[in-house]
Amino acid sequence: FDRAIAIFRDGLVVAPRDPELLSQLVRAQLLSDRVGEAEATLAMPRDADTGDILVAAGETARRQGQAQSALANFARATVVDAGNDRAWYSLGAAQNELERTIPARRNLLQALKLNATGAGYEGELGTLETFVNRFDAAEQAFASALQANPADYVALTGLGLLRLKQGRPQAALDALLRAGVMEPNYARAKVYTAIAYYQTGRHSDAIATLRQATELDDKDPLPYLLLSQIYTDLFRAGDAVQASREALRRLPNLKSLNQVANDQQGKANLGFALAFFGLEEWALEIAQQSYYPYSGASHLFLADRYQGDFNKNSELFQGFLTDPIAFGGSNRFSTLVPAAGNYATLGNTYLRSSEQRLWNPYARLNGVVDWFTRGAYFIDAESGVGTTQSSNADPNGRQVPVKGDERIELYALGAGSLVTEQLGLFGYTTKIRDTVILRNFTNTEGDLRKDRADVGASFRFSPTSMTWLKFGRTNEHRAFERYFVPNENATAANGAFSSFSGRPEEYQARHSMDLTPTDHLAFGAETARDLRTSEFFQGSVFTTPSGNISIGFLDDRRVKLSSRHGYVSYTKDVLPALSVQGDLFWQQFKQDIDDFQASLIIIGDTSTPLTQRTLASVTDTRWNPRAGVVFKAGSVVVRAAWQQWTQPASVSTLAPVATAGIEIDDRLVSAGGNAKRGVLKVHFEPDDLTALGGFVDYEKVRNLGQSGFRIPTPQIEFVDLLRNAQISNVTALDLAEGTADFDAGRTTSVGITVNRILTPTLSMAAKYVRARNEADIYFKDDAGNLTVATGIAKIPFVPRDFFSAGMTWVTPQRIYFSAQAVYRSLRFVDRDNTEASALRADWNGQAIAFWETPDKRWIFGVAALNLGSKGFAERYLADVRFRF
């Protein structure tokens, strides 16, 4: 290259403004890795902007990670010199890197039309077809390219990627090593070669080759992201975190994540290594900093980070819509790219507590297949057999312990398909049967039967323009029958039965698009409805010297819920360090209640019936705004948000659930309830090993509608199965002790968090929250009017002081141990704050340990939860799995 550069410089002495000489000099400088000199050459005055000089300018911008500048220069080159095949090829190749495959294909075909034997042209087209899983077309392109030029390293690299995605790593490695011989400095080939090494079990070679790729292109975050995944697989947690931080620093240069293997937990997210190391708050912050609405990894990873079910479900479904083949992720070593393969897990879990003994054998199958199109599947079949212990109260108030037998059946099926490069489909269904029969003389039975199904479609107009559609429905039936408890001498008895049926369903649509690289827009509409019917009967009989006394009570309730909302969300990146978000929701919630209550008191021959029927229909319509701002100054990130929202009648939403990276608080709001909330959060990283956080959070909630009824939010049982988690950390467990059922209230909390990497194998995380809260209790006066007693109670399950401290120990010997201690001050279980519902201040702890074999086939886990808790039973679990 030195001689070529010298020749071009000599030519420029004679013709210093010649754009063709300048373009050739820039090309030689780029090939010799003299990017700074190439920029200086482009700054020299020239006679005209020819196609070649614009292509050279685009290639220089591309090497600098300036994708938009590169595209602009290449596009200008095709206009200035429409007959320049190199301009069309360069534009198509740059678009292909960003996976703008439709215009990229068009431009690459134009380049081939102008020059059918252009170097790398057909190989780049084959790579494009590999990206979009059109494997037959890719095979044809590679065969044609390599027949014309067996040394075409672009085609050999693309062929290697094709073999990787087909699940043929050894054939991939053969092609990629040949590409490396032809062009040792081709960074794309190095990355794919490392993946092939990893898939063939050559882990150290994979790591070394990725390190070489970082030297060839220091601005590309992809090698570091892949290193992070490899280190996580190998239980090198400290190395994984450092690699993910290097990837985060280079995030603005990321071209696409679509060729990175993902799974149901969002393993391709930059925060995954931190979460694996038990640094939950830090992981969540990184996930928000790297959030990309068109990436399934962002949504699926956040689904694991969020605590509330509504937020979890929302991100989970958005993740499957964005990446419908995430169902097929490997259950052992990551494939690093979405590769065809089938996986199975056979396991058994044993649970023991003072209230329950349960054996839970299960079988799970999942994989990625290339049948008619690229698709993925997930199948889970489980059973549970064990005993339960309950305590029933007889008419004298004496607690009667009763043992029961429990049987559970659970089935889950998920499937997704990339039908075309633009159209994706997903669907999932679960079925659960849970029956408990008590060992009393009436065989009291409790039964749950619940089915859930969701289907969705996504259409990708471009990498930054996507439409989602989703439908979901639940059929639920609960029954409690043959309950009968006499007192000790059989002079009195209590009896009861109850039933509940519900069928929530929702229809949802959303479109997201980037108007410009700094202007992001989303809008959508949703509707949901739910029909709930319940019946409850309770009767008591007493024998007295003067005769029998019988008391019966019946409550027959029918509730219709419906909600509708439309929204628009706009985010503006004002500066690289400053972004603002504004959302506006129109929300309507309607409830129709028909509640019939009857009581009957019989004393001797005298009967006293009482009946009451309540009919209520209430519609609440609101404009709910949200606004937020994010500012980053060095290692400090400040987030502030105002959120106002109404909990719909659905189990999830396709709308954004976070404002400026702060998720809505769905833990305190019942269906139809409204919340107003203001939050300020600060995140600070004083060094590469420490993350500190602080927040102030104010929230005002009103759950009780004008009809005087609180409506529980519908739930999806066992949706966690679709995450197919392999290892759990105590810091990710939901520490909420129950669902807060209250009419209205206000809470202000202040908290701090500390996440620290102590050594490459040991980390710690701590959190303290001080909360001040009060709850209002509503009741109906004698005239039937709704009356409120303000601030006379506390919101259930919200302690004044909360503190947690945990640690995680991870070793390359595949040992994974996490433990946590938790302190809660006095709190109450019910809305009335009765003395019986008080949970006294206590410390409790929990620990989870796993060990897996080096080949990741066997994994053994044990857990101890609620240790020392005054309010909840201690639980002990053991789990063994065989994966293949």
C-alpha cells in the first residue's frame, strides 16, 4: 500500500484537485488502516464531487461508525454517477449492515446489473438473503459468486453465516477460515469465525478471535456483546460485565442486533451480564440506556426486570412480537447467532413448607426450525402431586387443621415464525388444572381451571418502522365445594361453597416509527372486556336448648368490565445526552355491576329473610398525560417522570409502559383505578465496579369507583414459563408480600441502592426505602351514599422501612450462589388494618444455589425462601434438570 499511496501522491502533485486521484488515494489509505490520513485527503479541495470520491467519503464515514453520513454519501454517488456500479454496491452493502434489506436488495441488484462480475457484489447479496432467512436464494448467490471467483472472501464469509444459521458449525468454520486466508483484515469474517469456534466447543479460540475482531474495528460493539454472552455461559461473571460495558460504550455504532441469538430472557441485551451477577438495579439502568423498541432483546430482558405483572406481561408480549423466534433459544450454550436446533429439558422440582409438599416433574422442548419458513417452538408439560395443610375455623372459632391432596396439570405451547422478512407471527397458549381435595369427611374440594391464548402479528416496514397486532383471551373457572366444619361436640357446623368465572379478552394495535434518527413516534389503540360471575354461599347451624338456629348468606354477583384507550408517544433526542418524552392517553373504563345479596335467619319456626340488590353502571373517561426527561452527564444519569394512568381491563398493553426509562407502578392500581405519580431517579457510576442510585417517588391512587366496588386486575398464571429461565438469583425475586387491596391512598418514598462488584466472582447489592403512606377507607352510609374516612389506615403490604442486602458468588467451576437478607417494619395485610392482619417487623432471608456440569447437560439447584419470616411459611426447594 505504501507504493500505491506514493504513486497517487505523485499524481496529485501534477493534478492536486483531481477527484479520481483523490478517491484512489483515500481507498489505499483505508485499506492500510490510515483512516486519519483518509479524512485529511477528503478535506483537500477538489474540482468536483464525482461518484468515486463520494464513495470514498462514504467508506471513510463507514469506518468511523458514522452510518448516516455513509448512507448520505453513497446515495449522492448514485445520483451524481448513476452508471457507477461501485456506488450502488456500496449503498446496498451499507444498508445491508443496518438490515434495511428491501432497499439494499434493490441497490445490490442494480450494481450487479451494471457489473455482473463486481468483486463481492453477489456475495453481499447472498449475505442479505441469509440475514432474512431466504436460504435457497442465498445458496444460489454464493454458488454463483464462488464459481466466478473461488477467492471471493465476502461470499465465503456470507456462506459461513448461512451454515451457522443452518446449524452446521463445522461447515461454517471451513468457509470462514478460507475467507480469513483471502482477507485477514475482514472484521465480519473474524466475528463469524469466532462464533463457529464457539459452536464447535473451541471456547478459547472463540474468545481470542473476537479479541482480534475488536482490533480490526474498535468501534463495533458486536464483538464485545458476543464476548459478554460467552463469558456468561462460562460463569465468568466479572469478565462478562466488563465486556458488556465495552459494548455499551460503542453502542451508538451498533448496526443491527437481528443476527445475534436471543432467547426468552433477552440474553442479547447489554444488561444481561449484570443481571446474571445479581446487580439488578444496575442491569435495569443499562437496559434503559440501551433500550431499542425494535429489538426483542430489549423487551424480553425488561420483562424479567420489572416487578409488576402488568408491566412484565406487556414487555414479554412486545418482545415476542418483535422477535417471534425467541422461543427457540438454546437451553445450554448460546448459539450466538439464531441457529437451527432442537433442545429438551427433563426435570423435577420438590417443594416443602409447613403448608405444602409438592413433586413437580416436567418436560420442555424448544428449538428453531427451517421448515416452510424460519420458525421456533416451545412446549412445556408439567404435573404436580403433593399434599397441602390448611386450617379451618369451626363455629366456636377453633382452628381445625386439615390435610389435603393436590394435583396440578400444566401445559404450555408457544410458536413463532418469520413468514417473510417483513411479517412475523407468534402465538402461545397455556392450560392449567389445579385441584385440592381435603381429607375430611365431606372431601372439600377446591378447583382451578384456566386456559389462556394469545396470538399476534408484526409487520416491519423498515428496521425503524413496525406495526403490531395482538389478541388475547382467558377462560377461568374456580370452584370451592363441600366445605363443612362442625364443632367439637357436633352442636354447630359451618358450611360454604363458592364459584368464580371470568373471561377477559383484549384487542391491541400499535405502530412505532422513527421520523428521523432523533425523533421517535408510537401510537395505538386497544380495547378490552371482561365478564366475571361469582357466587358465594355460607351457612351455619347451631343447636341450643331452645331449638336450632340457622343462618344463611348468599352473594350472587355479575360484573361486566370494559376499557378502551388510544395513545400517542413521542420521544425527542434533543442532544446525545438529553432526551424528552411526552405521551398522551385517552382512556375509558366502564363497569356494570349486578350484585344480589340475600340472608336468611331461622330461629325455631320463625324465618327472617333479607335481600338487597345493587345495580351500578359507571363510566370513567380521562385524558392521562405522561412526560419525562433523561439527562446524562458523564457517569451520572438523571431521570424524571410524571405519569398519570388508568389500569385497563386487560392483562397487558402494547403501549409504552415506561416514561423516560421509569416504568409505571402497576402494583398498587386495581382494574379501573387511576394513579398520579411523580418520580426522580439518579444513577451514578463512580468507577467500573460500582453503581449507586437514589430516587424520590410520590404516588396518589384511587381504586374505588363511584359504584363502591374495587375490581381486581386479571392475571395470567405461569406466563413465567415462557421465559424458560435456566438460573435464578434471589435479587430478581419479587419481594412484594401480597397484592395491596385498598380503596385509595397516597405514598411518598425515598430510597437508595448500591451495586458493587467486589471481585470477578463476587458481587453485592443493597437497597433501602423509607416510605410514608396513608390510605382512605370508603363506606356507604345508611342512605347508600359513598362516604370516605381520609387517612385513617395504611396501604397494605407497604412498610415504613424496607432494607435488603444480597450477594452473588459465581465461579468458573459452574457454582452459582446468591443470598439475601430482608428487613420490613410493621405493615398490614388488609385494607382495614385490623390487629389480626398486622405483620410485625421482621428480618427474613433467602438463598439459592446452582451447580451445573461443564457440558451444561446437568444442573442441580436448591433454594430456601422466607427464612425467619413471621408472616409467611418458610419454603425449601430442590431441582434437578437434564438438558440436551
